[in-house]
Amino acid sequence: MPNSHLPRTVIGLIVAMLGAQTVLAQPPGKDPTAKPLPDETRILIKEVEEAYKAPLEVDADVRDELRKAYQKPSPEREAKIFAEVRRLYVTTPEQEQAILGEIRRAYERPSPEQEARIFDMIRSGGKHPLGTVPAGLQAEQSSKMFRRYDQNNDGKLAGEELPESLREQAPKWDRNRDGGIDADEYRNYYQTRLQVVSDKVASGEIPIKLPKGETVQGLIDKEGGPRPGGGAKPAKAAPPLPAWFAEYDTDKDGQVGLYEWRRKDKWIADFAAMDRNGDGYLTPAELTHYLVEQAQNAPAMPARPGPGKSP
């Protein structure tokens, strides 16, 4: 019909139907507005990398922040100083209060002598072992990552919110059996994953970026102390895993859980000695470190033919 127009109600109905088709075209279970999940492995490698860089960077970074603070003191600048300090040095709240007092005295009369006093106090508690991500930073990063994964903000991770490496293992980490991974359960998982990545970095299996001329092995040799994670520096070739490890791993998830250990009626104390992060699961890396320590410290840690039976 010439010069005719569709009624507005009909046009509105067509638009609504087209919109409905667009919504229905979205893959089921997918939220088109959801952000991509963080790359967990990449983040963990970066954390370990920063831990290895700490001995090369922290003193210079703290000194730089101190001298900026002399010119323009602020709580934000002080927070930056302590964030750097905690990357490398072991501190207590009381010690940090004392350090802060010395820093604020330096605002009034900055001098090389006062700066030296500040560094003496910072170093008085000793350093974290090479390559160690401090516990406080682990807790902070775990909470941050959990919030990023929990895209529907319901306080637990499930389905597509789970990082890839956690999806198949979710039932193992779901300790309260509620069908999701809460923040505490994720923290336990995260700490175990971080330890696995740390062990692989220390062994050279995972490369990291360090300042020119520096290598992980070079830093380990330079430090001359315990390896990352508290284990002894291993020999060139790690000992093979004993046959009992595969036998005890009854669910074939690549590790021995405390529940599997107890089924064999073994000493819990022996398991605890090998379970370095205390999460109730013995990984190949943890067992290898334990075997190396036994071999290198035979008088202090007498080797046994196999895990002992409990009475």
C-alpha cells in the first residue's frame, strides 16, 4: 500500500524478537560480559621471578624511596618502602615500627649515618631464603586472584570460574564438599601450585627473566645457602622416586595424599617430614627434596629402607 507505515507497536515487537534471538544465540552458560580468567601459571611464574630479583633490587629500591621521602614524606611513600623491604627481609610488626621511627627521624636530619642505621634495622631480622615468596605476599596474592576468578561474587569458585589446572582437581581441594572452592580452599591450592612452580624454576625446567648476566643457578651458587623452599641444594641428578610412591598413589593423581598414606598404616610423622608445605599431599618434588636432604645429611637424617609402619 503506497505511503503506508507499520504501526509502532509492530516495529517494537520485531525489534524485541530480534533482540531475543541475539540473546539466545549466545553459547549456553557463557556470560558475554565476563572478563577472561587470569593466566594463573603466568602470574605464579612472575611471583617467583620477582622473588629471585629481590636480592638484586630491594636495597637500591628502598634507598631510592627513602631519598624521595626525605623531600616529600607521605604515608604512601612509607608503604612503598615497607612493600620493598618485605620482598627480601624478614620483619616483625614491632621491628617495622622501630624502622618507621628511624625513617621519620631521617626526615628531619637526613644523613648517610642515619640511612645506615635504617638499613641496619631492616637487615637485623635476616633475609627470606632465595626465591621465596613471603607468606604475607602469598596471602595477599591468593585473595586477589580468588576475587578475580569469582566472577559472580558468590564467595566460591565453580564451573568455568575455576582456573584450568584446578578444574580436574576441584573435588580434592573442596574440603567441605559443598561443590565449590571457597577462599580458604583456594589459598591451600594456590600455595601448593606456587611451590610446584618454584621447584620447577629452581631446577631450570621453567625459565624466568633476570637482569643481564644473572641466572637462577648463579644466584643459588652466590647465596650458598638453602635452595628456594628451604630444601638443600640438590646433586646434579635427582634420585628416582621410590616404587612405593606409585603404589601408594591409589587414585593416580600424581601425588600421595595423607589419606592414602594412612591406608598403608604408615607413620604420620614420616609423612609430615616429607610434606614440606603441610597441605596433606606429598608431591614428587617434595619427595625428591626430602630424598636429597637424606642423602646429603645422612648423620642428621638417617635413611630408612622405606616409610615405617605405625604402631
